[in-house]
Amino acid sequence: MSELLSDKDINSELGKLNDWSYDGVKISKEISFKTYMDSIDMINLIAKEAERANHHPDMKVGYCVIVVDFTSHDLGGVTKGCIQMAKYIDTKTN
């Protein structure tokens, strides 16, 4: 089972990523798209990888924008799995 990362480790990892924030419990990113269907395509891409990795985010869909939040639902904080998923998303959005 993954362990929670320290605030220092989380902030260090987020410094290597693009536009992720940390609120003490979860990491989050808002991603904008040219079309609504582009945002839905990204939601589906993230969902497939989350299922494969067994690390599922909370996602909110708006018009041409999504917000993705990662935290360990079991442990109540940010783990390596959260950071790995954030890295995956960055490779698909930048």
C-alpha cells in the first residue's frame, strides 16, 4: 500500500509539474480546452488510465474546462500514486 507523502515532498514534486496546486489534502489542476468534446475526451483518457493504475481522481466537468483532484481516498492525503497520475495528465495536456 502507498504511504502519504510529506508536504515537502509534495511541493517538490509539484514544482516539476505544470499548474498543479496543493491544499494540504489533495492536488488539483484546472485544464481548459477548445471544445466541450475535447474536455470529455480528456475525462475518458484520464478515467482509463486511472482504472489501469487503480488510482481514481475526482473530476468536475464544465464548459470547455475540467478540474482534476487527486487524493488517496483510503489514506486521506497525497501519495506517490497521485503524483504519478498528475505526471501522466501533464504528458497529455502540455
